[in-house]
Amino acid sequence: MSSETEQPDPNTYNFAAIEAKWPSVWDRLGTFTPADDGSRGRRYVLDMFPYPSGDLHMGHAEAFAMGDVVARYYRQQGFDVLHPIGWDSFGLPAENAAIKRNAHPAEWTYTNIETQANSFRRYAISVDWSRRLQTSDPEYYRWTQWLFLRFFEKGLAYRKDHPVNWCPRDQTVLANEQVVNGACERCGSVVTKKTLNQWYFRITDYADRLLDDMEQLEGHWPERVLAMQRNWIGRSAGAHVTFTIEPADGQPERAVPVFTTRPDTLHGATFFVVAADSELASDLVTFDHAAALSTYLEQVKSLTDIERQATDREKTGVFTGRYAVNPLNSELLPVWAADYVLSDYGTGAIMAVPAHDQRDLDFARAFDLPVRMVVDTGDEDPAVTGTATTGDGTLINSGELNGLPKEQAIARAIELVTLQGTGEQTVNYRLRDWLLSRQRFWGTPIPIIHCSDCGEVAVPDDQLPVTLPENLRGEELSPKGTSPLAAVEEWVNVPCPQCGGDARRDTDTMDTFVDSSWYFLRFVSPHLTDAPFDSDAVNRWLPVGQYVGGVEHAILHLLYSRFFTKVLYDLGLVSFTEPFSALLNQGQVLNGGKAMSKSLGNGVDLGEQLDRFGVDAVRLTMIFASPPEDDVDWADVSPSGATKFLARAWRLGTDVTSNPGVDPAGGDRGLRSITHRMVADSAALLQNNKFNVVIARLMELVNATRKAIDSGPGGEDPAVREAAEAIAVVLSLFAPYTAEDLWERLGHQASVASAGWPTVDEGLLVQATVTAVVQVQGKVRDRLEVAPDISEEELRELALATDQVKRTLDGREIRTVIVRAPKLVNIVPR
RNA sequence: GCCCCAGUAGCCCAAUGGCAGAGGCAGGAGACUUAAAAUCUUCACAGUGUGGGUUCGAGUCCCACCUGGGGCACCA
């Protein structure tokens, strides 16, 4: 290119030159290190930390641009801002890469982290680099283990045998939250079930608080995230009612509770169903029916979760040979085993009320079981229509519940079973305990030692961290269904901390979501060596004032972090119960209406975009494209337009000829008014995360300033300097390089990032005259230029006197006149 | 099936219940230029997904529906 040999023009915007100039200056000034001295209000702004999978991509560019706008805004407003960054650096991709390259996962991980860190520096996110952390550092995971042991002590971490989700490709278990439509959310393989002994966190103990505390987040978190969490927790109120299973075939009587949300329909129960794959089913089944059950079970187990969950599937099941006694009317109900009843929800058994539950009705019709209507909803008999009725109505065929409306009947039925001692009011949740152990290498080792005499023994705190062996390579890490750690004899075999006898380390590692459930606390005191975090400092800075990240974490990470925070609150380690006061979900970056992907070949490389348009232009484009929570389609936006705008803004610096510090009071009032309105509006817009509109306001002001220079009062007018300086400060939130350079060209010292938000002169927000709209019956008929402080009376008189109004009214009588001084009059004729 | 969100100009998007347009992209015209790029000036384009309702007045509030996106789903 010939431009390489040409002398650069100092009055031409050259983003590459500007990008080279400022980072070292910012480092020297320490602009982004919080003082934490109490002299200013504190704000904690956090982006969800990245996973180090290669270099940064367009999605990172959007999310981190958003978080940076917020951090930079609070700094301009005079707050002491904590804005850190780190890496969520444990996880499967590193392990898979290591297997492929015959290397250790750390190599791939830390190389990628350096790459990303360099890209973040180039991208000019305003973070305090001294707080950087990696969850795969022993100094970090030592405290993940320490926290695990506190959970363990409280009984919140426990092991149990249970059928779990198993990913056959990744050869590891998955949490419920990681299974999407019956497939592994990471690799897409169809998930199978396996009964294994695994570690769990007792998150279900916190279900109520996780639900109830959402009240604090209402209005500050996106409604859909709250809705998703509510859905996920799935609280339903109802009752436990215990049915007695009659003895049969030499088998004893047995009491089996069911969960129901409709105890009012107890008299409508015509059969009883237990989950086919539950222990209960095999316990109950009589000798005569055992063979049928086991055949059925074979058939059920051959189905994948996806097949099993298809809602339009025909109902299947087998009779167990047993009968249950309805506690309210002593009727005998046949007990069936079926796969439409889930073994791990409720009690794994239900009373079937076919008239008022569609699933039960489908089953009744398939097996020719009786249907008895007990709530008269005014609809036709479900036995005839095949449609169960679930609405409100009056109880019938129900003994002493007869005549009651549904809600009262529910309450009365609960009373009855409670008095009888056969039931009680209760609440059930869809949420299950959090399965946290993984049979993989690259994660936090579970700090437990298994001793044949002492059982599960915690590794003593002073022996933490339990570090990962460093000598494993390639194939030694490949998934075998048990953790690769199990094969490392010298690592596994240790004396029991309690009795000193031979014992073995737990060889599983933790789900990486454990690592990320507390990193926001570690950032406050990242180098602390005797505790996971400094509680006083944490209580000073948290909860996080603004959390920014993708909606893909709406349930997983956010629910787990909320759970951790509540447990830490109960342990007295933090003084708040919700970690993130406000949440902003940025949209996705698409290309041509679709998510960028290799298979579609529509990927856009971030580095290339930065080279072509400059960092500031890419940041500006991301923010300006749409409201933060909407998707950005890269095919619809114009980074070159952003570069042009930045050049326009930057060139103002060349044309401002007054000196820094000049009093703007005598400057052009029109321009001053636009400047002050932009500054005032921007502050309000930023509070509401309307970043895209702030940029539109900035563009407006740049246009007005240009006009003032070229065809108005000229570049020497102090109002022009005032405007240009305001532009530099507000622009610094979005385009830090350009803003810094403009600020320098305006004769100021770095850094514009700490220049302070411009003070708004309220007097300049008031316009000399405003346009009042005169309507007749809601239709605009005339406009009047009036003083902004005109009285309602005056305006009314003026409006009624206009020719347009007289002509439109045409002698009609006036019913009312609505006056909203100084902007509007609406005259309503009879 | 249930729940949440969104539909404004060719496109991306603005608009405390008060004149539908702030900003940008793409497009037309012009100035500058030998020419082009860059820059500057300027212009056009919709009545707000559909149907009702509330109101003096609805893009905005309410109801129903349509379309698109997302979540949950054999959860008793």
C-alpha cells in the first residue's frame, strides 16, 4: 500500500495510531484501579467471566462493550468502580484438546487465556488487571474446595445412589440443568440414564428462598430470566395423602403417600399408579404379575429420554395385582405401574383422577378403567368427550365435599385428611438437587478421602488445596467412565486423616459451575491467602450493582450463584442474600439472521473487524445497533459508518480554537442548550441502559457542533469548546481511544476517563419558546409559538382565538377544553 | 398445552398517554475535485401486525387474535 510511505496527516483520523498511543498511558495512570478508601460511593460492575476457548469473538465484543459502558459511566459520575476480569478456566474443551495433542490441559488453557487477555487490552475494557484470576489456579480452587467442605459440614453436600444423566460421548454425568431436550447441552449426544453414586448439593433446601427472594430482583432483572427461574424451581402447592395398599399374596400391608395439587378430587380417584421404574413398583408387585412388570420395565428402559418425554405417546402400564384404599371413602383402587408417573417427582406414586386430569384419563381409556366426575364444571362428561376438565366448579359425588366450590373443597379435603392423620398440606418442587461430581480430570478435585473405617472424611483445611497431578498427558486423560484421576495410584492412595489407615481420595472433580458460583466474591480480595475472600471488603462492594452476560445462563450459573450466596449468608460469611442486584442480558451477535457458526460459514472474525474499522468503531457499532438486550445482526449494521462518525467527532478537536478553561457563559445559546440537553438526557438514558439512544444523542450534538463551526458562530465560540468537551466525555464510555485523543487535542491532560460527567445548567434546558399544538377533537389544527411558562388560561385564550379553530368549530358549541401548558390544547366540541 | 418477550419507513431503531421521527444504514440530488475517494449540503419514504375497548386524545393502557423469538412440558 502506498499509504505506508506517505507522511501521516496529523489532521486525519487514524485509529491505528491512536490505538497504539494510549494503553501505556492508561496503565501508568492506574485509572481503572479502585481506591476503596471510602472517599466515594462504590459500584461493582461485572461481566460474566469468559471461558478461554480460543480468542475473543463477536459475542464477547458485544457483552464486554456493554459492561464497559456501565463501568465508565459510573466512573464519570464520581463513583469508585470495581470492574475486574478473570477466566472460568476449568472444563472439558481443554481436556479434549489435551487428549488430541498429547498435552496437559493447562497448556491449552493458559495459552488461550493470554491470547484473550491481550485482546481484551486491545479492546480497551476498563478493568483492574491486578485482580485477574483463573478458576484453574490452585490458589483459586483451594478455596473452591474449602467452600465445598463448609457445605459438606452443613450436610449440604452429600452422596447418594441415584439414576443420573449420563453423556456417552463425554463419558460423564450431567446436572439436570445441562440436559436440553434429552441431549447433552454441550455435545448434543442423547443422554442415557445410569445409576451411580454421586455428589449432590442440597439446593432443594433453598427452593423457597430462591423463589421468594426474587422479589428483590423484580424490576432489576429481565422478567424472562425471573420467569425461567420460577419455571425451573416449579413450586406447586398441594397435599400429601397416604393410601394403604392392602396385603396380598403373602405381602404385607403398606402405606404409600401421593402428592396431589387437587385433593378436592379424592373421591374421583378410580385407580392408583406407581412409577414403573421405582423400587416401590417392584416391592408392590405380586408374584403373579412380576413377570409382566419386568417385561414392561425392559420395554421402558429401552426408550431414550427423548422418546419417553414425547407428550403424544400412548399410555402404557401393567397391573401390579395390588389394591390401594382411598382414605376418604375406603374404596379399593387397582394399583398400576406406568412410566407416565415419574419416580423422582413427588413420591413416585399418584392417585389417578381420570375425570379431571388428562394424563389419567388417557390411561383410563387405554385400559378401560372407570371415570368418575366429581367437579361439575359445566363441561360435558370427560368419560364421553375424552377431555379432562380442570376448571372451577361445584363438587359432586364427593360425600361431605358436595356443593363446595373447587378452592374451598381443596381446603376442606386437606382438613379432612389432616384430621384423619392420613395427609397434610405440602409444597412440591420441580427443582432437583444439584449433581456436582464429574468423572473428568480438568476440574476442582473433590477434597474428600474415603476410608473403609471412617467413611467420607474431609481433607483438613490446612492440607488444601488437593492439587491435580501434573504428569498426565494425552490418552491418560481420555474418558473411561471413571475419572482419569482414579488411575493415578500415587495420587489416590493416602492415609486416612482420621485413623491413619489406608484410604483413597475421591477421584471425581467438581462441575465447573461450582467454580463460577463464587468468583464474584473472590474478585474483591483476589490475592488473599488465608480465606476465600475478605468478608468486610465483600460486604462493602457487593451485591454486584450491574451484572452483564448472556441469557444462556438464565438458570444454571445464576441459580447456582444465588444458592451459594444464600448458603454463605447462613454461614455468616456475607451479609446479603442476593449476589446481583441488577442484571443485563445482552443479545446475540448474528450474521444474516443466524447465529454465527462454522457449519454455516457465516462467522465474522473479531480481529479482522478491529483491523479494518478500529476498536472504537466496533464497540460503537455493537452498542448503537440496537437496545442492549436485542440481538445485533452484523449484516444490518455499519462499522464503516461508525468509523466515519468517530472521525467527525475527532475532527472537532481541530476546529476548536478557544483555549481550555474559557468561560462558556457568553457562548452561543442555541448550541449550549443542545449540549446541556444531550448531557442531561444521556444520564437518564444510561440509567435505563438505553445506550443506543445515547449514541444517537451524541451524533446529534456532533452534527450541531459541526454546523456551529462551519456556518454558525465559528470555532472560537466558547460554546463550541463546551460542546466538544462534553462529546469527549460522553464518547469516552463507548469509544475510549478516540475520546482520549480528542480530549488531548482539546488541550487537556489524560485521562478523559476520569474527567467527570459535565454539570448540567438547568437554565439552559429551558427553551425560549415552545411550540404549542392546538387540536380540535384530537386533530391538529394549528401551532402556536409560546413562552414555556405560559399559563393555562393564557394558552386557552390564544388557542380559542385562532382562525383555524374558529373555522373548524364553525359555530359549534364547545364542550370542554383540555389544556396542557405549554405544549397542547385540545378543544372538544359538542 | 402453559408462561415470558417483541412487532413503527427498504433496513437497524427513537418517541414521561399529547405534532409518529432523534440517530444511523441503504437510496436520490447537489457542492468541492481534471476525476475519484474523503468531506459537506440537501431530499424522499411509514400512520405504528389485525380487530375491538378505555380516553378529550392510544405506537404507548386493557381484551382477543396473528406472526416471530425464547422458556417449561407425562411434574400429578
